[in-house]
Amino acid sequence: MPNVIFAQFRLMNHTLSHNESIPSNRKKIIVLGSGPNRIGQGIEFDYCCVHGLLAIKECGYEAIMINCNPETVSTDFDVADKLYFEPVYWEHLWEIIELEKPDGVIVQLGGQTALKLAKKLDAKGIKIIGTSFDNMDIAEDRGRFSDLLKELDIPYPEYGTAYTADEAIEVAKEVGYPVLVRPSYVLGGQRMRIVINDDELEKAVISLLKHIPNNKILIDHFLDRCQEAEIDAIFDGETFHAMGVMEHIEPAGIHSGDSNAVLPAFNLTPLVVTTMEYYAEKIARALNILGLINIQFAIKNNKVFVIEANPRASRTTPFIAKAYQIPYLNVATKVMLGEAKLKDMTFEKKLEGFAIKEPVFSFNKFPNVNKELGPEMKSTGEAIRFIKDLRDPYFRQLYKEKSMYLSK
């Protein structure tokens, strides 16, 4: 008999009509998956969930998975101790929590879908394993995060917040065009726009509020013609470890998911890389991160600006783990659970040369879609390419195309 239960139940009119899930007396941890694959959130987070589940089991907990995607490994019946093949919505999650009474829920591994449920978990008093909801909210709320950067004396693009088109125009006059218009708590850069005048800004804000009502709008000064880079890191409350520094081929303004990114950085000065790592650690400490964080940077005239922080696993976390052959998701999960300390570990990065993250697009299947890249993500996946050195013809062509773009 398998030791895994495929469980599915419903509460109808507050009466349990059918339930094949029998809760155990073991200590339990629930992992929230990312639901159906979509632009901005795909199979990369399944990798995170699988390695998180295995780490939970290694620590002696019962690992419970909630996800509804049959294409993923995390929903294979033999990965978690118990699988709830349910939509990752609050109503389903709350019913499961009431039945299982877990020791905590992990939201860092399932992308933005899982992270959005943290607020309701916190309101119900359910323990969130890892970074607290309030600290995650600071990172996700563009206004609160910019205020934090100001307190930490970390450079960031000038910004302002608005709730109407008129307010947005006033903010844009203060920070200066071009501006990046973006909402909070969105997936894949949804509804983000770069605009250059009042008319474009008004249209962008009206469209945003139509599709995401009552959302606070952040208006950032857009740093034109600058380099973009990012760091994925783990912090355990004491020790900070940068898993990898990735440099984007495409300039800032192209969504990170649509950019070719090179690991490790190939054209940033040691001072810039050190500054990025210094800022990343300051942010991780200020947010009391416990587990994973991804931070995006823009570099202009050798000055490092912080664009945003994601207090969770990013799409590039599995990429870095595979490129360096280090089980970072296993380590991060044990850090979240308080079962491991980074100071007790050594990390040997086994990468000869460079690894390039290649975005995968499906424009041939959607011929009428606008193929122009921008701050809203359009790629449907990614691949990995290894090169021995920077003389590789593939890399040289990518870099040539970027140089031509910047020289326009």
C-alpha cells in the first residue's frame, strides 16, 4: 500500500458530505503551489515546491501539497505525503487548514499566486513559515518599499503614489518623464507601462484601474538606457548568502522574464557587484527575511539603483541551483523551518564558464500578439545554455544586438 493519500473534499452548507482525507497526528507543513501555468509563473516554481517538499520530509514533518496542475511534478502522488489536488484559492485552502491543523504554511515557493494568500493566512492567525506577512508586504507594496530604501540610504528611482489619473499626472511632473506606471501585487509585470507624456499616462492609469480597481498606483522615474542585473539570496536572520548575481543582456525596461541573463555577471565591475551584494544584505536584514529573496537592480553610470525586491523564490532560483549544482531550494526550506543555519554550510559552485537563461516565446502560436518587448512579461518559459567563455558565437551575437539597441 502506498503511504501517500490523494485527498479531495468539499464542505457543502457547512456539512461534510464526503471526505477521504484522514488527518494524522504528525507535525505538518503545507506548501502552496502556483496553480495553472501562465505567463509570469510556470514550471520553475514547481521545481521549488518539489525540493521544498523533500526538505520538509527530511526534517521529519508531514509534507502536504496544495496545487491543481496535472502537468507538474509536485502533484505526482509520490512526492508529498499528502496531495490536495485543489485550486490555490482561499476557500479551498481554509477548508484544508481547518481539517489538517498544520504547524505552518509555506508561501515562498509557489510564486505570486501563493504569496497573495499570505494576507488572509496572517489575518486568521495561521503561522507563515519563513518571512512574516508584514515584511513581505513591505517588499510587495511599491510605496512602502521605496520608503524603506530611503531609510536605508539605498538609491532608487524617484517615485510617487496615486489613486487617480489626475494624481498620477501631478506625480509624473514631480519625478520627471519618462515614468514607469505599475500596480502592486501583480504577476509578470501585468499592466506595467513606460510612458513619456500626460496623455499616455492618463490612458495607462485608466486601463490599469479598469482591470485592477482600487489598486494603489506607483509612478517611478524610468532610468533610461541602463544595465539591469539581479541577485537571488538566502538569509537566515544572521547569515546572508548570495546564491548568484545575474546580468541581463537586454537593457532595463524589458521585463526580467523576457531578458537573456548571464550567470555570473560578465561586464559589471567588481565594485558594482559588491555594492549590489551590500544593498541586498541591507534589505534582507531590514525586512527580517527568513528564506529566499530576489532583488532587481538598475546600473547607470556605475551607480546602482534598486528597482524591486521579491520576498520569495523567483523564476531564476532553479536556474541558479542547476547551473551551480547546489540544492539551494532544499537549503532555503530548511532555513525557513529553523532546521539549518547558513554559517554551518559550505557552497561549492560548480560552473565552468557561464550559464545563460534564454526566454522562450510562443509568438508563432499567437500571431496577432504584439511582439514588442517591454515591462510586461510575454515569454512562456525559459531554457538554459552553457558557454565556456565570452568568445562563444551565440553570446557575441546577443551582446551585439544589445549594443545596437543602446546606441540608438
